[in-house]
Amino acid sequence: MNTVLQINLVIVFILLALYILRSLQTLYISIKNHVKLQKLPGPPRYGIIKGNVPYLGDSPEVLFQQLRQAAKEFYPVYRFYVAHKISVHLVTHQDCELVMSNPIHNEKGYVYKMTHKWLKFGLLTSFGQKWQIRRKILTPAFHFNILQGFVSVFNEQTEQLIDALKDESKKSYVEINSLITQFTLKTITETAMGTKFNFQRKNERNYEKALHDMGKIFYHKFTHPWCIEEIGNFLFSPFFFEERKNTKTMHQFSKEVIQEKEKTFNDEEATEEHSVYKGKKRRAMLDLLLSAKKNESAIDDDGIQEEVVTFMFEGHDTTAAALSFMLMLLANNENVQESLRLYPSVYFISRILGEDLRLTNGYLLPKSTNVFIHIYDVHRNPDVYPDPERFDPDRFLPENCQNRHPYAYLPFSAGPRNCIGQKFAILELKAAVCAILSNFVLEPIDTQENIKLVADIVLRTKEDIKIKFIPRF
Ligand code: HEM
């Protein structure tokens, strides 16, 4: 045997041994954690393969309801087996604070793996040092001064939305979701991406459809976790090729946005146009990323692409959901404040514990536990919000919230990994709601009672929300 072959064999052997050792270590940790966590309350198990999956029902709608049921039945904390994967679910603000406020638990839970092919490792899904560097680069893009510059775009896009709604208002009701999505998609492109890109309506529809189809795939993977890993996905998922097609559509869409921006990008202009605040350069998001690539090499083309897909998604789908629910509530109640409590667009998040964590009721969760934080259920805790399903904006009067726990209201998450686009979203929502209310009287078609919520990536209804728009003039 020649020496090169021998060396290669030794390398292969070492790599294989390392892989086996790593797998054994993971297995050991996972068995050790299982033993500790199985003492927690939770639904009955239906064997090793199924775990608690039968408890979750057979549709996204039932899954959503069952999660609410579990939150009540096993309050304040329960464990859940989806096949071999065990996770711990938190529904009180006290326990949520323990996880969210400590940067050691900064890694996202296994469900985010479902989005890795699509969102890669952008700000939402990355962790550790990479997340820290990106958060530092991107934070100035959401500074007050930059957001102020976006108000004219919000207004312009709102006017277009009003025109579209006026056309639709001749009908007995409007299914609002698609119109609202167009609005938030254009807004994020013209503000954070800084490009007046005229999408072909066909491409926009393809993107929208691909994103919605990902919700169906998300549900499938959640209930069939062996499809989360690529190999299991290829072997067992009926959606493998559909997921690839959707991912390609969404990547193509964000590539076009980057290409359009690159045509006009000028580092010097970007600096001047968005002014200088206390000597610091302030730029819109994509300007900032392109500058970072050009000047400091802190990010490359792939890095820019993963942030653009992340922000295109997180920056429009969340606000579209929020605005749709807000309009439905306005049509029924003529008030707005607590819409995000009742309908938080991001209704759960998930983390992996970076160290052991003792919950408020004394349970000790071991390091590496997958923890789900159910924002939807935290917002419906009757101890904090009496008669929680009731729409009552007075809950947010200063005197009523001054003693409320800061982690009892979490639509934008909290702690170091909170939503970077929170102020952006509030500004955009306010601009849209004010303009819509001054142009239309809204009459209810759908109500809180008749809509059906489904388990999706963001909070959605089974059918589009319907509202009647009556022009004021
Ligand atoms: C009503 C609208 C919105 C809601 C309810 C919302 C909610 C949230 C929540 C709950 C998180 C935490 C996610 C997690 O821990 O997994 C988050 C993170 C994030 N949001 Fe938002 N968001 C909204 C709008 C926006 C907008 C407009 C943008 C961008 C312009 C944005 C960009 C992001 C990003 C990039 C992250 C990840 C931050 C990090 O991990 O450092 N969001 N959002």
C-alpha cells in the first residue's frame, strides 16, 4: 500500500471515529435528558415512534387547538414527545423570562431547522458569535433616524393600499390577506432593502404562494420530525421536491432585490443620504450590508443573501398577519390597542438551553433541553389578563399596565434576542391603520368566534379574513 493511500485511510478512520464519538455523546446527553424530563407532566405517549403525535390531531387547525388545550391541562409546564424528540413547553411569563433574559440560552430550538434551507443562518436562525456580529452590523439600520426616513414610504404604500381597497369595496366583503401582504412586501423592499423594485405581479404571487405552502410543510415536519434532517426529508417526506421548489422561488426573489440594489448602490451616497447621527454613519439595511461587504469584509455575498431572505420574510409576513387581525378587531370593536396580545403574529418561539435551568416551580431542566415559549398562551393567562379572550383595550391604559410583569406581553419577544424590527413594525402598522380608518368604515364579516387559527410559521387563519370596507367619501 503506498503512503498517500495509508495517510488517507488514517484520516478517514479518525474522522469516522470522531463522528461516532460525537454521535454517542449526543445520544448519551439525549438519554440522560429524557430520563430527567419524563418526570414532567404531559399528554400520554403512544409508543416510541408516535410519541404524543396522536394528541396533536390530524390538521394544522386541530394542532393549534391541542397546544392551547395542553397549556391549560398541564399548566404551568409540560413535556412533549414528537416521536423521539422531547421538548419542554413554557406558558408563564416568569419561566419565559428565565429563558429569554439570559444570553446563554441564545441558540434557537430544533424547529428552526425546518427553515435552514430557506432562511439559512440569518439573524433569526443563527446563534453564538455569528449572531452577535450580525446583530451589531444590523442594529443601526433600525435607528430612530433611519425609521423617520421611512415614513414617506409607509404613507405612499398606504395610499396604494387605500386605492386597491376602494376598488374592492364595491364587493360585499374583501378577503384582505393578499392585499395586505402586497402592501407589507412592497414596504419592506422600499425601506430596509432601499430599492424601488417593481415586482412583476406574477413573481410576487409566486413568492406569496411559496411562503404559504411552506406553512403546510412546516406542519408536516412538526408532526414527522424525522423529516427535519435532510436525509429523512428526502427518504420520507412527500413534500421534499415541493420544498425545494418553494425555496428556489423565495431565493430567486431576494436575489432579484439584491441585484436591483447593487445596480444603484453607492457607498458614499448611502452615507450622506441617510444622514450622520452623532458622528456615526446611519444607512438603510441593505446599504449597510453592501458597505460592510465592500469596506470591512465582515460579510460576503452568501451572508447578504441570508439576511435578505430573513428580513424579506420576517419583515413582511409578521406585519401582514398583525395588520389583518388588527383590521378584523377594528371592524368588530372600533379600537386597536390589544390586537397583538390576542393575535401575536409570532405565537411561539423556541430555544435550546445553554445551561441547566431551574423553573419557578422547582423543576430542573438540564442543559440542551429544547424549550418552547408559547407567547399565545402567556398572553391568555387569566391571572394576568382576566377574561382573556375578551377584547379590552383598557388593559393597556398606563394605570392598568404599570404593575404588569414585563414578560407578560411578548409580541416582539424580549431580552437580547428581541425583534430588531419592532419599532419599524409599529410605525408601519400605525401608518396603515390611521389611513384605512380615515378612509373607510369597517364592518365585521369575520369575528373572533368564527375564525379558525392554524399552526403555521406565523399566526394565520384557515380561511382569509373577510371585512366589509365602506368608503367614508
Ligand atoms: C408585527 C410585526 C412583528 C412581530 C409580531 C415580530 C415578532 C418577532 C418575534 C417574537 C421575534 C423573536 C423570534 C425568535 O426568538 O425566534 C422576532 C425576531 C426578529 N424580527 Fe420581528 N416581528 C415583527 C416585525 C418585524 C419586522 C418589520 C422586521 C424587519 C424589518 C423583523 C425582523 C426580525 C428579525 C430579523 C428577528 C430576529 C432577531 C434576532 O434574533 O436577533 N420583525 N420578531
